[in-house]
Amino acid sequence: MEGIILAAGKGTRMKSELPKVIHEVAGVPMVIRVYHALKEAGVEKIVAVVGYQKEKVAEVLGDRAVLAVQEEQLGTGHAAQVAMPYINDENVLIVAGDTPLLKGATLEALCKRHVETGASATVLTCFLGKPYGYGRIVRDGYGKIIKIVEEKDANFEEKQIAEVNTGIYCFKTSELKEILPLLKAENAQKEYYLTDVIPLLLSRGKGVETITVQDETEVMGVNDRLQLYKLTKEVYRKKAETLMQEGVTIIDPETVYIGEEVVVGRDTVIYPNTFIEGTTVIGSGCVIGPNTRIKNSTIGNDTEITYSVVIETRIGDRVNIGPFAYLRPGSEIAAEVKIGDFVEIKKSYIGEGSKVPHLSYIGDAVIGRGVNVGAGTITCNYDGKAKWETVIEDGAFIGSNTNLVAPIKVGKNSVVGAGSTLTEDVPEKALAIARARQYIKEDYVK
């Protein structure tokens, strides 16, 4: 089976300059979430119908899908017709690009039902407590589907129906290709609806089947920012519940935002207003937050991070970070390190047991074991054209308010006097001082 993602619409109610389908739900564009659901269902070839700002949708999709361009957005039926020249398999699965919580298992069940019954079309339906805005499934007295009517075209009785069309279908490709040119734009929107394929198939005596999904959030579409928020919140809620069931303490799940790919070990405690994103892995026994953001990072066991930002960084066991530290991409922090308040680390290695406790910038540096970096120390790594490396070897002591002008090397067990600006290497076990001699003028104030 091949698949089609309908991703051409503007999404007017989003009130955005961006195409609707590239808006993110819990950090992942909606169209990518739908793509993954199709892949999980076993669909190999996927065609994405793009239109409004197609370049931006294409950039997000990359080489994941074949692109079919719908130059003028004339409805879902027209979008399917645009995609059909790219479909060669016997059956085709069509999904909307704005249903981000769709599961691969649901699509797999839909495909299985479609193939087993030999139907010309199989429709995924759902019962909603508040079905406003959705097309209603109209059945005859024997329970057979006879048509799908859109909200704007439904009469009073039809609007009372709770069973709705999710906009997700399986079709026999050959029959869909025959029917699509017969669609007419005889509706309030003057568009060609994919839903109108169903009555046309039925009028020809073709079999149409349905399968119902139980979790309505799975098939909820996103039309505005409020719906985007609700589905995003649902993703975070489910993730928090899963982690708590696995032995993680989350003080307030309503104020914690943890991505679906994040892994957290047992007995870790996560405080409020914490964001953990991407492919982050956190060990056991950690304390994370409050007011902390961690993205695409690896954290060891028994580490504490508070009021800090950590991006694309590897952190060892028993590390203490924060408050108000910023660890930038490419950094690696070994075990039992202290990174203190208002410290920024950029693309640097900090060796085991070393300390950078206060008000420092460490960039493009390699710091050995057991190093103490005094408050206000700066590695001057940029000369206006290139970045240079600072090396501080094991056991060195860097006094407060030191400027290390790279490239520079401070040898093992050496000492740098407070207030120094160093431009030359320091030998092992040496004392380096680079500052003006102190003068005192008696009775100066008088």
C-alpha cells in the first residue's frame, strides 16, 4: 500500500505566515508526525500534496516523500487527484497532514480491514462528544454507510450524528482514479470533497467499509492555535504519566514539558517549569529543575541541574550544575564536576572533579582533572577571525578575574594569580602573574 499526505492548505484560522502542517506539536512538525504514523503502518512510498508555501513544507519533509504540487487549493478531492499520477500500488491510504497524534497501529488496522474485506473504500470513523466541524457518517437502517456530509452542508438531523469522518481513508487505486474526475463542487465551499467519493462508489454498487478508532484525540485535527495547544498538552501529559509509572517523580506534571523520545531513569525528580527535549537521556537519581531546559543531551546518574540551560552536551555522574548556568553545544562535562552560577560553557571539555563555580566563560577549552577556575575567568577564544583553544592541565588553579588569551596552555599543578591577563603558556608547577604593581598614595582623599 502507498500513502498520500494532504498538506497543501494554508490554515487560515492559524493566523500564521507558515503553512499549517509545519507548526509543531511538542517540538515535531505535524506533517512529520503523520509521516511517521504512515511508516509505522508499513507504508513504504508516500506522496505529499503541497501547495501553500510549498517550499517550506518541502524543506521540512526533505527526501521523505514524493511531492505533488496543488497549485490552486480546490479541496481534498482535487488534492487527491493531483497525487494520483504518483500512485502505482493496488491500494492507497490517504491521511490529512494536520492530524498529529495519529498512531501507526490505527492506520495498520485500517489497511488490514480494507484488504481483508476487499472494499473499494474503507473509512476511519470516530464517535465524538462534540462533533461540530466534522463530516458526519450517515448510515441506513441496516448500519451501512450511505454518505458523508460536511458540517456546512448538513441539515439539523445530520448534525445530531456523533459518528464523524476522520478524513482518513483506504481506497482501491484504480477505482479512486475513475471516480475523482466525476466530483463536483456543489457545496458551500465550492470545493471538490474527497468525502463525495463515497456516495459515488455506493451508487455504483461498490463496497464501502468503516473501522472506528476509540481514542478521539488520535484523530483530532488542528485548525487553530487553541487546538494546537490542546494536542501539544496531550502529548506532554501522556509522556509525564508514562515516566511516573516507570519510577520518575514529577512534582507537577502540568508544568513539565518532556518530549516523546526522552529517556529518564528511576528515582530522578523533575521540578516544575522544566523543558526536556529531543533525544535527551537522563540517568537515575538525578534532580532536574525547576526552570531548566535540556535538549539533545546525555546526563549521567545522581546529577543535579537547576535553573539552567543545557543544549547538546554530555554530562557525567554526580555533577552539580547551576543555578543559571548555560551549557552550549559540543560540551562534555566529566564526573563530579561543579558548574556554578552564571557560568557559560561552549564546546569545551571539563575534566573529572574540576570546578567552575562562578561568573565565568569557558569556550573552546580543554580542562583537566581537579582544576579550580576562579570567579570571573574568561577564555578569550576569538581573535576576530578565528577560534583558538585553551588547555588547562590537571590540578591547575586559576585565580579570579583571569583572562586566558588563546591559543594558550596552562601546565599541570600551576597557579595563575588573580586579575591576570595571560598571552603565553604557563609551565607545570609555575606561578603566572600578569598585572600592574599596586601603588598606594597616602592621604589621597584629603
